Amino acid sequence: MKWDFLVEALEKMGTNIISSALILIIGMIAIKLALKFVDGIFSKSRLDPIIIGYVRTCVKVALYILLATIVLSNMGVSIVSMIAVMSAACAAIALALQDSLSNLAAGILIIINKPFDRGDYVETASVNGVVDEIHLFNCRLHTLDNKFVVVPNNTLVGGVITNYSYAENRRVDSVVSVGYDDDLDKVKATLRDIADRNPLILKDPAMLIGVTGHGESSVDIDFRVWCKNENYWAVYYYIKEEILRAFQREQISIPYPQLDVHIKKED
């Protein structure tokens, strides 16, 4: 009697193992086919490759978890107990990785909204630089002096982002100070000549030259020109240097702070 029970138990166990192995093999084949189907759908999608890879990974993990649950259930493991253990494990992992999950959510928002792309020059509250890589948890930049910076995505999404590379054209702004005794028309003509002599400065949009303020010892003039985004720094330094040379050549004064002292003689 005892031997019959043991034989029956072994037969049942063997049957469960064989059936579980078959389920595992068939399930793995089905997962591969499902992933090929997902890849086929995403091949026609315009989504960012990072999002596609992330979604594919999530689908793959979910399918393998489902397959493992089915196999263990077929072997007699209680599904209720498995779900309870998995729920507790997921809660503990989520609590331990709350900062990482926050960065993950922020990374998905960055990829979907695209406030910047690879190669863009951006400025945030904490750093500015050129974007090299965009990941789900962080973005990697290099500064103009070639420092490598890794910024958590949550920091980027939670603050103001200035993207200097978003538009095709960019304006170069300069404030020029001249003396009150200088000929204003001559100053404007000199500035126009500086802009006209540089082919990197665009004719459209047109340059802007206008008085913006009256200082204690100078008249302040806005000098604004447009150029292609990639030519910004070349035009910026050209203007700063040529203003100095042209004003010296045309004998236009560049005032500096000064103090006039008047002595009153008492009788």
C-alpha cells in the first residue's frame, strides 16, 4: 500500500515535470514570436529608439514572469502565495529605488517631449553644455571646456531648460557705450559697416541698432545681429574685436567710469 502511494506520487511528479518542461519550451518559443511581432510593430513607429528598447524590455520581462507563473502553478506551487511574495518584493524594490524610478519617469518625459536632442547646447540651473547621450535615468553632456557631466533626468525635468540650438538662427546681442559728444549717426554707420563686412552675419532678419539708455558717462546702444546657430561664437568674438578696432580707427570714444570733482573756493 505504501509503495503504491509512492509510485503514484512519483508518477504524478514526473507527469508534472514533463508537462511543465513542455509548457516552458512552448512558452519560450511563443515569447520569441511575440517579441518578433512587437519588433515588427515598432519598426514602423516614429518613437525614439530608447523608448522602443525600454518598452520591448518591459514586454519581455512581463512575458517571462507570466511564463514562470504558469510553469510553477503547473508544478503545484500556489499562485496566491507567489503573488503575495512578488507584491512584497516589488514594494520593497520600489521603495529602495524611488529616486531611480523618478529619474526613469523623467527620462520618458524627456524622450517624448524632446525639449532637446543630441548635439544641442542647453543650459539648466545646475549645468550647461552640449548633449552627448540621452538615457532613461540620466543625460550625459560635455561643457565648452570639455568636462564630462552626468545629470539625473529628474533634475532636468524639475527645472528650467534653455535650448540654444533649438532654432536654426540665433541673435548675437551687444551693448555698445559711446560718449555724449560722439556723433550718433557716425556710430551707427560704423556698426553697420562692421556687420556688412562679415558674411556670417545674416541680412534677413535685419540687424538692429538703437539707443537703449543714457548712463552717467555714456550713451548705451543695442547692436543686435543674426547668424546661423553654428556660427554664433565666431560672430560673437568678431563683433567684440571689430567694435574696438573700428572705434579706435574712427576716433569714437569708449567711455569708462569717471568722477568729476569740483572744488569751490570760499572767500
